[in-house]
Amino acid sequence: MAGGQHAQTVVCSLCLTSSFKLVKAERVEEGSSTDYYACSHGHSFGVDWDAPPEVPGWPPPERARHMLALLKRRLANERRGERP
Ligand SMILES: [Zn+2]
């Protein structure tokens, strides 16, 4: 078993890093140390669980949404700043 019961769903790491979106990814295959996930945007990726998570990976905590909102605002401001 890799991530256990709380690892059934996680935030898609590819949606997060490519478009700063919190998208749910479902586990499609459970391995001995790595679980494999797929999201509705066609991404698939593996997660190596050193230890099973203590809380479900989905929904993301409120502070994750808050931090992401701050990050998006900062990036938007930087982009605006780059224009002449
Ligand atoms: Zn995705």
C-alpha cells in the first residue's frame, strides 16, 4: 500500500504548477510505494508516499486556496509591471 485511504484523491500537481488551479485528481492505480493519479484535464502523475497522509488530499485546506489567491495576484501584478 502506498498512500492509504486518505490518498484516494489529491490536488493535481500539474494543474497547480502549470495553471495555478486546484483540481481534484483521482487515484487510478495503487502501488507499493507510488500511487498513480489522473485529473479531469488529462494529466497523470505518480506520488511517492513516504508515509500515508493523515488528512485527505481533497478538498485542499482553506489556507491552500488563500495562498494560491495571493500568488496569482502577485504574478498578475508582476506581469502588469513588465509592460511598458
Ligand atoms: Zn491536472
